Amino acid sequence: MNGLFVKEWRHLFKTMTGYVFLAMYLALSGAVFAITNLFPQSGDIKSYFSVFNTVAVLIVPILTMGSFSEERKQKTDELLLTAPVSLTAVVLGKYLATLTIFLVPMAITLVYPLTLSIFGMDALAATVGNYLGLLLLAGACIAMGQFLSLLTDSQFVSAMMTYSLFALCLFAGTGASMVTDPFLKNALSFLAIAKHSEGFSYGVFEAVEAVYYLSVTALFLFLNIYVLERRRLV
């Protein structure tokens, strides 16, 4: 799996995908931080994450759109299917490499709470909670995006499908606040993936929400392995 991890990491930067993602992440996060904290002179880090969590969801497809679709287009997916490694290792290698790239700019943004601390903000629990919530959210979205990339040989189609799914998940939260039927309200609230990270913003670790994100991640990683296994058998 280590070899696949390194291969995927190098591929993302060789194709400029990694650099584009890093640039967009840092540019957008900087803009959000300036608007939510610097300009209004607010020391509440929750303001930043309340906006940027949604932004982060929308830039994840940059990383995932070519995860498997490009392999399929270049016919190199046959090498993955016949490689002397388990398909679980293939999926996890790609997933962990992509998640690690997401963590790079995320770690750089730790300068934001450090900046606020200079001006007297002291909310370590909220900061840790927000970063943990974003990590869990990103992990689930990456798994979902890679699964959709597995279904096509076009990066464009993969990106559009991923954006459509993420948009549905984001709008589900708005829909939940507009309906009155209890069943429909609960269903939409469940689908509103970004909303499940809100509890972490107060520095409270919510095991139920953590299990939700880990379950979504595990489900889509399993689906990746299942689809690859079916292709190997064909």
C-alpha cells in the first residue's frame, strides 16, 4: 500500500492537480478568514468554519475527479486490477494519499487561530473541535468523490456527478428547515453532510456525529472495493 500511496501522491502533483488544489484551498480559506474574522475584528473561529466547511466540500472534487477516471481513460486501471496487491490496498492507498494532500493546506491554516490568539482569543477546545469536524467531513467527501470517479472514464463527468451529489447534500440542510413532515425532516437532516460537523464547532466531541462520518467513509470505500472486485472478475 505504501507504494500506491507514493504513486498517487506523485501523480496528483505531476498533473498539477495537487498544486491547483493547494492554491484554491489557501486562497479561499484566506478570503473567508479575512471576511469572517479579520475585517469585523472577530475572535470567534467558529465564524470561519461555519462558512469554510461548505467551501471545502465544493473544492474536494478537484482532488477526486481523476482518482480512478483518469486510470480508466489511460487504461492503467488494468494494472491496478492485476497488481499483486489486494484491492483494499489499492483503494486505501489512493484514499490516504488524497486525504494527506487535503491535510497539507489544512495544517497551514493553523496560523489563523494562532493569529487570533495574539489578539486575546483563547478557545482551544473550539479550535480543535472545528478542525476535527472539518477532517471528518473531508474524509467522507473524498471517499464519496473517489467512488463517483470510479464510475466513469471522464474527469469532467466525475466532477459534475460529485458536485451534484455534494450540492444535494448541502441543500438538504436547507430543505430540512423548510419542511414540517417529521420523517422527511429527519431524512433531509441525515443527508445534510456538512450540518453534522456543527456540533464540533463548540469544542464538544460528539461520538454520534463522528460515527456518522466514519460510517459514510467506510461505506464508500467498501463500494470502491466492491466495484473494482466486480471488474477484476469480468
